[in-house]
Amino acid sequence: MPIIVNLDVMMAKRKMSLNELSEKVDLTLSNLSILKTGKAKAVRFSTLEAICKALDCQPADILEYREEEK
């Protein structure tokens, strides 16, 4: 998949656990885990906004596009 989710990287930089982030953004651990592992098919802008606010980062710090190799 050409969209890479770097949520785990930002969480490590901010020294924030999945439990702590879950409480701050009001999402279940399972939903955050799906997003963190890159298995999510979509993400709401409101969710992305809440994550960026909690981690004090930009959307580009969390989501990255890489062209697929042929």
C-alpha cells in the first residue's frame, strides 16, 4: 500500500503510549491499533485532527505517500 502510517514513530517521539493517546483522542484501543498498524482503510479528518493535536504534529508527520515499486 502506498500510504504509510507513521503513528508509532510519532508516539515514540512524544513518549506517549497507545493507552494515553486513546484517552486523549477518545478512540478505542482497537481502532487506534488498526490505524497504527496501517490496516485502516480510511481515517476521518476529525480523528486525524485529534491525533495531531494530542501529539503536537502535522498530518504529514503521521501519513506518508510512497509510490509502489513495479
